[in-house]
Amino acid sequence: MRVRLGLVSAVLSWLCVCEWRAASGAFTQALDSDFTFTLPPGHKECFYQTMKKDASLEIEYQVLDGAGLDVDFYLSSPSGDILASDMRKSDGVHTVETVDGDYMFCFDNSFSTVSEKIIFFELILDNMDDGEDPDNWKEYVQGTDLLDMKLEDIM
């Protein structure tokens, strides 16, 4: 009986994960990632993010360590226009609506000749879906219903 209850519990847990994944497909897709790196004195480090039209790009950064806890930051559009910039700040948050292309954001420590900086940043990308049909979650519900029937057979 314990083995059977353990199996039922495992199947129920799996069903919850499937239902959560199915439900998440019905909402706007948001992706996020974070990165921590060391920026040597006198250096600039740039990163690139490809974006689609009508999406949203949010960049949040913080200087975690280094003299002054400050860094220069700028974000530029695919056409090279500066969309946001900070001079000698310890942290910042910038959000932009996007067009198709590669966005560049840079952290600049060239003003420092001695102190390296440890920088953390997080990217949050909203509305990055590929034009998927918002009703595609129904496919998953049907599959889950079939699994529910199998679960009833076990019990």
C-alpha cells in the first residue's frame, strides 16, 4: 500500500508540474538571466542582447565590490543611439521598449586606474514569444485529462 501511495503522490506531483507549465504557456513569456563578473581597472566590458520588435528589455545592475562602488553604464539601441546612461553610479535599473536588433550595454571602469569592480546584472526580457497562438495551452489540458483518467485507474 505504501508503494502505491508513493506512486500516486509522485504522479500527482508530476501532474501539478505539467499543469503549471501548461498554464504558463497562456501568459506573456518573460525570460530573465543574471551574471556577475569582474571589471578590471581601466577597462570597459560590453554585452549584447538580440531583441524583437514590441518587446521590453529591463537591465538592473549593482556594483558589489571595489573602491567607490561605482561604474559608468550605458545602453544603446541597434541603431547606435544611447538610450540610457549612468556616470559613476553604484546601481541602476533601465527599461526600454524594443525594436528588432542587437542592443548593447556596457560597463566602463576606465576612470579607475587601481580598483577592479565586481558587477552583478540581471536582464528581464518580456514579450519575447514567437507569435504563438495564446490558446495552445488547451493541447496540454487534454493531455493532462488523459493522465487524470489513468490516475483514477490506479486508485
